[in-house]
Amino acid sequence: MFKISFLGTFSTLFISSMVRNYFVRIKTGLVAVITIIVVMSMVSIIGNKGQALAFHTPAELTRLHDMMQSQPYDTNTFFATGGRCGGCHGHDPNQVSLITAGGTDVNFMDGWAGTMMANSAKDPFWRAKVSHEILANPSLQIAIEDNCTACHAPLGNATAHMFNQPNYSMASLATDTFGLDGVNCSACHQQKDTLQGSVFSGNLFYTQKIIYGPVVNPYSAPMQFFVEFTPEYSAHVSESEFCASCHTLITQPVDFASVPIGGSFVEQATFHEWKNSSYSTNGVSCQHCHLPRINDSIKLATDYPFVPARSPFGQHVLVGGNAFMLKLMSNNMTAIGATCEPYNFDTTIARTIRYLRDSTLAMQVIQTGRSNDTVYYDVDLRNKAGHKFPSGFPSRIAWIQFVLTNNIGDTIYKSGLLDAMGDIVGRDPGFEPHHDVCYTNNDVQIYEMVNADVNNNPTTVLERAVYSLKDNRLCPTGFSMAHPSYDTTKIVGIGNDSDFNFSGPTEGTGADVVHYHIFINGYGGPLNISTKVYYSSVPRQWLAEMFSFSSPDITAFQGMFNGADHTPMLIAAVDMQNTITSADQYAENLDFTIYPNPSLDGRLTLSGLEKTELINLRVYDLFGKEVVPVISAAQFSGTLNLPRRGVYLIVIETKTGRLVKRVLW
């Protein structure tokens, strides 16, 4: 009796799963109807007919059919599309599997479908950029397309090479279900651990129909029967090295005739940035943040309630920082050929915005001094991410907007504002230099990567990038210039900024302190400060070079871009109202004098400054240019010679604080 009861229950589950999988396989009309009739007849013979029919309601079957229509459903010799996995790992209408203890649906399919990963091959910016690179380097078209699709359309690219095709093109991608499915389930879970963390730029090694996961002793029978894939446990899917091949991109630079000039260029190195951080030594992997774990016991597949629940569970939300492109794609779903539902984009966008605002940056603003003519502020930014901020594709920038007003609301100082076109006001042509100290309205602190071509000019043509003119993106905590990965993660163009990733002699703060010295012309009343950090993944200025070319993909993206909302993403904000602190309150730990001031011959004496307390001394002109080499404690003699007649700012940093003195020769 027990055996009969068990077989009947198992058969009911087994056949109901067949109903669902057959329904997803067979798309239309009479064949689907006949299939369901046959399967239901089998149920009536093997088990209890009433129970089997009740297992999937007509509404549930309709939803499964709709899911098949929206998500590609296919397998080939090696791989499966995401829709093939969605039947068992998508939404469970019975609220049994892929549900948290609190009732939150955490199914894999909905978590993934609206992400940049799922839509990587449909991303119109990526398609336009591939077109731009080819137009700039037409003789390299085959190599560019094959290299770019290796990460953005990995299954299409890998299938082509597994069948010994020499390359995979954008034309092939246009009609390839597997390539268009982006970075899907198979693209990640069929990766071997071969050379993991040691090969980059889309060099991936795949199995044939083996699915690696973090579950020990996986229940394999349903997957083997229905989709002919075998699940296996492997620890490598939970390691950051698993992400390394696509999140470290190294190119071979060419000149304007598309001739290789030798050497290599690191276009993206998010994995190496993580390696060069405290996250890698503290066991915090990429997956900890981008597939956030919960400790609930989760059943991983619908229709198999007897399969043990698993904990911890990695949510496949794959949240990143590109809310702008997610919104753009959501607003152009038909044009880009998106196969997810609108709510998938909406959910991912909401997660991305929350992630950017909560987990990216910490900011503190401190008034460090005030005299009759100048007020001094330090803006302390600390990176909370496990890699540089911004990281990834080199178009991405972040900047500080700093506005100072008086007691009646009149603006005394402003930098980092946007014009009507969404461009940063005061940004230098070419690129804005890094600022340790900001004096004028045109001094805008922008964190970015700026690349140069063979003529030493800034370029956004990635194949022509030879070296970086600037990379002052905020480092992760623990970042060190002595780390073996520093050659791929260099800081470039910050001058002698002593508190960029440093606090005194201590390296690895993941911070930058930007000093604002603002002329207030004798105003002694209260001051109001509004400080914001904004982020843009696709700034208009970065696209100018690409938009000077024309192709169907560039034109399509340009239309979408022009119609998009270009409001930058607010990452952090600090407002300080009615600050009235005077200069007398800043001298407690920095009690020294500079004389004579004015100087008649450019010689100055610094009295009362203990050499053991000094970190360094700098001299700037009123345009913010450093005019005397940085004087360290070891070099300090108590005297200073100005280079020529003029007004200067002497910036003295000690172990107990920082002070700025204005002097005249």
C-alpha cells in the first residue's frame, strides 16, 4: 500500500512537470492540445486524476505558456537558453519553491530577466559602440566583433567556436537565439574552473551540458530527464575568479591606420580592483554583493516539494550601477527586442538605485577654517564598493557638486552644476584635471578614466587607447600601490595629492579628501553648504566622438539617448545650514605663525610648527597650481622661498589638522 501511494504521488508530480515542460516546448495549436490530452490520460492511469488536474490550474498553465512566448526556449548541442531553465526555476504559482520564509518571491528567472547581464546582447549602447569601433578601424571588424561578443553574447560565440568556426559576427548574432539571450544561466553555470582568474577578455571554458552550482549533492533526476543537463556541485561558482574573464578586458592598441603598435592596454579591470582591496583578503566575493545571500531555506525548483531546501541562497538579482541604461532599455523594449516583462526592468531599476545610494559612497563635509576673506572646507569621500568607483566601462564618471550661499541665499561659490544639455559647467575641454584643492567655480572634481591615443590626445575609441591620461577613480579600501595587481589598476594624474587613498603615512583608506578654499570677501555672516556627489554611466560628452560617425546601430542608440532622462544619479548628499564658525576656533592644535607677511623678498619663516607633527607643506598660486615641490617633514627647515611676486596659499598638513595661510610677496 505504501509503495502504491508513493508511486502515485511521485507520478502525479512527475507527469504534472511533463505537462508544464511539454507545454513550454510545444508552442501552438492542435499539437499542444493533443499533448495535454495524452499526458492527462497517463495521469488517470498512474495516479489520482483529480489531484493531477488540480496541480496546475488553467490560469497557471496559461502563465507558463505566456512565459514560453516571452523568453527564448531552446537547446543545442552544448547550451540552453534562459527560458529553458525558467520552467522549474521561475515563479512558482503554488508559493512553495523559491519563496522566502516571509513570502518574498526570489525565483531565478524574474531576478535575472531585467538585468544588464540578461540584456547584454541587446544593449543598444554596446551595439552602437561595436559599430563605432568598426567604423574607426574597418580592417579589424572580424576581430572586434568576435572579441566583443565573447562576453556580451557568450553562448553564440562559444557555440560557433565549439563547431570550429573561426569567428562569430554581429550578423550571426542577429538571428541567433543563444547569442541574443545574453549572459544567461548556461553562460555562467556551464563555465569550467579552467585557468579561472588567470585568463581575461572573454576567454571562457565551457562544459557540454553540465551545470555547476554551489549546492552539495544536487538532486539531478528532473534536470537530466527534462532538459538533459546534469547538475554538479563546484565551489568555483562562488568565487570572484568566476567573474574575472569578462570583468577584466585587455586590448592591443592600434594607430590611426589600425596597425598594432605593440603592448597592451587595460580597458577594464574590475576583478583586479577587487583583488587589490581588503575585500579579497576578508573573503567578500563579487557574489556577496551582486548575488546577495539570504539565510532562508529555499526550495530551488517548482513541482518538487520533496527536494530538500537549501541555505544560504544567492539571489540572482545581479544588481550593478547602470540605472540609466536599464531605464533606456525599459523605454525601448520593442526596439531592442527585449523578451522580459516590463516589471522585470522596473524591479531591477529600483534595486540598482537603492544599491547606488546605500552601498557606494560615504561622504563627510567639515569646515576646517575661516578668515575674513576665505572659508575652508574638506569634502571627505570614502568608497564602499569592493572595486573602484566608478568601475567597469570607461564612460562612467562621478563628480562633486559644491554650492555655498550666504544668509539671504545669494550664491558665493558653485562648481559641478549642469547646464541645460546635462553637461558639467566649467569642465575643461579634453578632460578636467584632478583637484586636491578647489578655488574657482570652474574647479570641478570629476572621478573618471581618460584614455589617450598614439598622439597623446584623449580618445573614446577603445582600440586606439594606448595609456591613461587620468584615472582618479576612488579606490576600494585596502588598495595598495605595492600590490601585484597594481599594474592593471594604476592611479594616474593626481599629482601630489597626499590624502588620495592615504591618511598620513597609512595607505588604503579608499578615500579622497577634496579641499575647498572659497573667497568670501569679508562676509562674516552664516553660510549654507550643499554638497552632492552625482554619477553618470553614459555622459553626453563621452558620446560626442561616437556620434560623429553614422551607422544604423549608432543612429538607433542616438535616438534613444536623446529621448532619455539625463538626470544624473545622486549618490550622496550633505547639507550644512547657518554655519557661523569663525577662524578663532581652528587654531587650537595648529598654533604657529608665518612672517613676514607681506614678504619683501619672498622669504618666509614658519615659527611654532613642530617638525615631528608635520606631514607636509604645499604652496599654491590663486589658480590652484602647485608652484613649489611638496615639502615633507624630513625636508622642512623652518623657512620657505616663494618663486616670484604674487599671492600664495600655504597649505600645512599636520598630524592634528590642516591649515591654510594666505601670504603676499
